[in-house]
Amino acid sequence: MAGATPTTYSPSPTTRKTKSLIFRNDDVDWVRTDGRDFHQCRPAFFKIGAVNAAAGSAYAEFGNTKVIVSVFGPRESKKAMLYSDIGRLNCNVSYTTFATPVRGQGSDHKEFSSMLHKALEGAIILETFPKTTVDVFALVLESGGSDLPVVISCASLALADAGIMMYDLVASVSVSCLGKNLVIDPVLEEESYQDGSLMLTCMPSRYEVTQLTITGEWSTPKLNEGMQICLDACAKLATIMRECLKGPDSALEE
């Protein structure tokens, strides 16, 4: 969608001086701040080999959300451990000091680090590197909303770039519940007003979910709708991720 491309590089809309609702609870016709349809993802960009010193790396840009992931290993574990038939995965997610509208708050994000580990662990064939460790370092350069799904998808691409054996690429997408509407790939402002959120991570080729995170109250029909929206988007996202592995650069607009 050519008309949506400029929003990828526009300033963050979260710097409004007056904080007003972007929608009314009873309004089903409100317009998203970046002009997207409710079930339309932001234009996305992937690039592998972004960090020369790493075994594998990837850069991802979804609108104003910018992430870079480096993978090191497999290498001998620094921690003393008994012989194991499977390898070990370490994940770390951190934010730069300039990633958020409030400057100077960059730090490690332990919750995201744990969730990244859970999302990736089921997709990696750990038996292929026994008694060694693979380290995944994700750095959020700019937080523009849906940070964790972007981190997970980017990390999966970085692992593939590093030659780590995987059952399938891992793609992740989130949905926010705003009033009566479900909006996919929410930006920061939409996340601040959401009534609930759903993040789904899956291996699209195998149609297997590796992680499902839900916050807020969801009815069964709305939960099913949200999951199907995420699964469909993950399948499209995985297609462009595979294209990125084949060629130097790749972009997605949907």
C-alpha cells in the first residue's frame, strides 16, 4: 500500500501536549492515527547481517519501532554445567536510552527477555549444539508500539542468519482491543488506551503456536477472532522473512 509508506519514517505521534482519547468506546468508525485499517499491519522492513561481529544478526523496522538483534554462538558455556544432550539458549532484551519518548530510561527488560526465550525455545533444535550456549541480544533502538512481537520476529531471523537449526521461523504479531474493535500491530498510543491485548507467536509452516500472551478480559468469540487475525498476519510475515533470507533486503507492506 504505497500511501502508508511515509508513515514508516514519520515522527512518533505520542508527543501530543493534550492527551485525549483517540476513539470513543461506542465509536466503530474512528480512524487510526497512521491511517491504517484495523486489520492492517505497519509497513515492515527486514535486513540480515546488520552486525558483522555476530554469528548472525538482523534489523527490523515496523513503522516507528526499530530493533536490532545479534546472535553469538554456539559457544562453550561460561557457567559450569554437567554434560547435556541439548544446548542452552540465553536471551536478553534491552532498550537504548533514547528508545522511548522519556529519554534516559534505557535498561534491560527482564520480562521481555523471559518471553523472548519462551517464544524461541520451542522452535530451536537444541539437540544440534549439546553442552554449548547460544546467546541472543535484542536491542530496541526506538519504541513505537508492539515492541516484543517485532523483537521476536527479528530474533528468529537473526538465529536463521547464524545458521542455528530451527524447526521453522518464528513470527509474532499482537492485537489490541480498543472498545468494540480489534486492531492489529498497535502503535504506542493505541497500546496506552487498550482494554486488552493478545500476542501470538507461532511457527507458520507447522501451524504451531509457541507462545500466547493475553491481558484484559476477552470473550471467547473475540479471542478466537483475535487469534485468527494474528495467525493470518504471522503467515504473511513469515513469507517476507524467508524472502529476506534469500535476498539482501526485503520490505513488507500489507
